[in-house]
Amino acid sequence: MTRMSPDNSPPILRDKHTCDDSIFLPENLLREGRRQRGLEPGDVPKVCLLDPDGDIVRWLLATGQAEKSPYWACYHTELFTFETGGRRVGVIGNAVGAPFAVLLAEQLFVSGCTLLISITSAGGISTDLEPPCHVLIDKALRDEGTSYHYLPPAAFAQLSPVLLSSLNGVFAASSLSVVQGAAWTTDAPYRETAAAITAARARGVVAVEMEAAALYAFAEARDKAVICFAHITNQMARDGDDFEKGEADGVLESLAVFNAAVAALKV
């Protein structure tokens, strides 16, 4: 029989000490990766994009627009650079799930990144959303494990109010299909039960995805600029004809959303 701790917290929340310094640092891992692979020192672009589905990276490579960065020393991924909106940006594909997304965020911000935007595919929780569309995630329900290593327990992790204020009205004044709302970040997409969906909807959640809560917790704890968008592409495939993302697998619309956000922040 599993026992609860004296304060009735579950074992996974014990001994987190979110205010303490970490022993294992991302810059140390990258230093060793650079040494072992003979990479020259250099920074990644100041603005970077996480592309969990990999559609953006695949499209950029297929159209000859992306170049592999010679400075990215991560053991697990490749970072590509490309021109968009009049600037050179970095992009990493297939960064699925909260632990992986935050691992990369940690490494990006010690490698020269100053603004990170994630655009992930997501399921619609609100019946008012008609896929495909994008949601600017203003807060994310913490139903994953990573965020609790960065912030004390709480229901939601929040987008920085400063960043949210900078984006106020940007999409309403455009032709882009973007709404603002809350997401539910889960570690277990195939455990989205009817009861869990009903509970999330009752909290005002409009979409379910796998990274935002952890990325926002990391951003608050480390004082970094991170913005998450959910690309609503499905309603959990319950009725068929789902996961349609739009033209070019939704890449053109997602890049337009990305460029609009970056331009508003005057990076």
C-alpha cells in the first residue's frame, strides 16, 4: 500500500526544493558536447521556435530554406536556421512533451536565445473552436510532472503578464485565426477521459496539449521569455476526418502567427 507523506502530498511532489540551485547545468552539458564533437563556439539566433510536430522543419527543408546550425551542441536534436519576417531564427522539430521541451528551452537560453515560441498541435476542448485555428495560451493547467521541479504546486502556470500585454490586440487586428485561452498540459494523451475533459472544460480550458505548463513554469522560474501557441488540429479523432491542419500542413499559418508575435514584441 502506498503511503502519503505527513503533509498528505503525493510522493512525486516531495523533495523538489524549487528555490535551490541545480547541480547539473545545461551550459556544462553543451560545453562537453561541443568538446566531444569538435564544434566551434557560437550563438544560436536570439529568436527560436519549438516545432513539436516537425511540420515546419520538414517544410523548410523540403523547400530549401533551412540550414543546420554549426553551433548547436545538443546531444538529442538538430537546430536549423531560416529567414522569416526579416530576421534569422532558429527552429527545432519534434520536441514533443513537457520534459523534452523544457530540456531544450534550458539549453537554448544558455546558447544565445532570448525569446522562445512554441507552436504545438492540440486537441480542442471547447466546442466553440473549429479546427484548424490557433490559441495563444495565456495559462496552462499543470497535469504533467516537469513544472513541479520549477515552481511550487498550483493549478495553472501562466504566460508572463508583460508578454501577454505586448500581444494584446495583435491578432484581433489581423486576418489570422487566433484566440486567447487556457490549455490543459497532459503527459498522457491517451488518458484523456471523459471525466478529465469535463473537469478541464469547467476550469475554462479550451485546448489540450503536452508542453505549455512546463514551459511557462520554466519561464517564470528562470525569468525567460517564452510564448506558447496551440494549433487546434483535432477533437481527439472521435468522428473521423480529423487532424487536418490546413494548407502546407498548417505551416504557412503557423509561421504567420509566429512572425506576428515576434513583430509585436519588437525583438
